[in-house]
Amino acid sequence: MALAADNEGHATTSNTDARWAANNTKSRTTFGSTSEHQLALVAKALIADYYGRGPTYSYFDGCSDGGREALIEAQRYPHDFNGILAGAPANIQSQLVGEVGSWNIRVNTGRAGREILTSEKLPALHAVVVRACGQGRGYVLDPRTCNFSPSSIECHGRVTNSCLTVAQVRVVTSLYSGPTDPTGQSLYPGGEPYGSELGWSAWFVKPSGDRDWPKDTLTYQFAINFLHYLAYQTDPPSSYSLSQFPFTLSGYQKLTAVSGLYDATNPDLSSFAADGGRLIIYQGWADQAIPPFGTVAYYKAVVDTAGGYQASQTYSRLYMIPAQYHCLAGGDPAIAGANLLTPLIGWVQHGTPPGTLSFNLASTKTSRDGATGGGSMTVAPLDPLTSPPSASNALNAHYDWVGSFGSNEPG
């Protein structure tokens, strides 16, 4: 194979820096929509020049923002790649980074700007969630089936790291629910999944002695930079803060006015399928960075648009991995690794559709709650039209949100 990668059209001092996009429509468009298409064209030209012929097959593999790029390719440039691997896609990007990020910081902000829920409480919270919903496995198989109530771990008497204060119960409840407006309408399809608690410390929760919170968290840095330099047609003043973001319908509409530049939410993949393209989407059910319910909701729209689950399976698969955090090697992963490119290649080049896949289990933090260290886990393709066994009205199963999935082209 010949491998190509790019910087999406800009150089930065850090992964969260977005100053390159300040009042720069060209850079925003390159980052949001065209960079991977341009990369495909250049890479194929270089391959043809060096080898004397172009590639026989072409594949795209990306996770997180790379997963968003993967879906941009399938939706907007369906002829670039024969096979696409989209991991934990940040495809509802404007709402995810600007809104979910702001929410996760705001609901945890107390007096004098100090955080309410601190990372010392996360191990006990996670252990209780696993005991309530792990069914003896040591991890949550599907968070949609979990009916855990944060109030069940509320402190009565002495406050320790094994319980939550009343204020912390409110924070955890809000994190699980995801952003809502004052009427309770969901502004994003879901919040933090049950079982993801140990990953929160890597993104938006810090130890109690941290005086730099929230500015030293990834969630804050992504959110504030996105809102300052990418989200709006006219950049807000430098004094703009996350506390000013309005969790209202009008705030949502303003945030999404230019989201066509970044979001990859078009469920119509008919051109990609007609060209023989094959798509595998995967994500962890314990993803602390991108709520997995948005991915399931998007894939449900893909299935509906294709004419049903069987029709969608001719060119696509969705694998939701229990206990897995962000991507296959991010944060505190429950999965040591999995080779998803090989089944994709087999599907494209040999016509062998992937079925149940095996994922390698590592010794992880979940093992302290009963999960075995090592071994493997099998995961079957998910049918988003079928409710999980013992499906609940869990706080984070918000598929009925104010947004929708449809044609979303750059404006």
C-alpha cells in the first residue's frame, strides 16, 4: 500500500487551536469539506507518476474528526474511495463541539467558576454503574438498556469519594442527558453514555485541586476555539465565553447556520453505493468524547434512506463496541485493538461481506469491576431499527432531538 495523510489545510500549535480559521472562509472550507478530496487527487496522481499506473483500489481510514472526514468522502465525493472506514465520527460537528462541549463544562461549573464534580468521584460512580447495568460482565454491554439513577449514589451523612453530593448528582444527571433547552427538548441526540465515566477525566473533569479547570480540559479548549473561530459567519469578540452560549432553539439555529461546512449528516449514500463503495462505521458504546447515540441515530437515517436494514447492508455496516472509549486506542480503551481494514478489503476486493467481528480485550480499568484482562469480544453489526433487549427510557437515549439528518452541503 501507499499511504497518504494531510493537515486539513493548516498548521497549528496544538490539536485544539483554531486561530487559523479566524474570518477565513477558504481555510474553513478546506478543513470542513475539501481537504480529503484534494488529498485523494494528489495521492493518486503521485502514485500514478511513481508506479506508472494509478491505484487498483483506494481506502480511507479515519477516527473522530477523521471519522467525520470519512463520511464527508462517502457523502460528497462518492467516487474517491472504494472502501471507507469511519470510526467514532464527529459528523454532527457544530453541535458536538460547540454545544455538547459547552454543556459538559457549564453544568459542572459551580461558585467562583470551580468544578462541582471532580475526578476523585469517577471510580466509585463507574463501579456503581457497572454493578447496576453490567449484568456481571464488568462492563455495560449497551447503555441504552441501563436504568441507572445517579441519586442512588447520593451521600447521606459524611461526604466521601464513594458518594455524590446533591449538586454532583445534578451534574451527573445533566451529563448523561446531554444538552437540552429550558423546555427539556434535546439539542443533541444524547449525552455521556453509561459506562464512560472513567474517560471523563481525560476530557472535562479534573482533580479537586486543579486551579486551572476548565481551561486545561480538552473539552473546554475545543469548544471555546470552535465558537471563537469556526462556528459563526462573524467571529464573536475575544471576550466571548462558554457561559454566554444559549441552550435555546434560537441559539441552536444560530450555531448551525454554517454547519454545512463541517457536518457530515447526509444519510443518502446512494451514489457511493452505486459506485460499488463499501462503508464500515464503528464506535465505542463508552465513548466519552463523542456521544455514541448520535452515530446510531445517523445510521438509522442511513438505513431508512436506503429503504430498510437489508438494503443498507449491501454497502454498509455499523459496529458498536461495548466498553470501548474514544476510537480504538484513545483515552483508557477497553479494547487493545482490532483489524477492521482487513474485513473492509475483503468486502471490496473479494465480495465477502463482514459479519460478526472479533475485538481484542486488554487489561483495563474496567477489570477492577469484574471484567477479565485479555481475551476477546465478538460484536455483530447493529440494526438501528431494532430496540435492544430490555430497552429502557434511559436518560441518554435521546434520539428525538431538535435537529435532523438530511442533505447538508456547504453554504
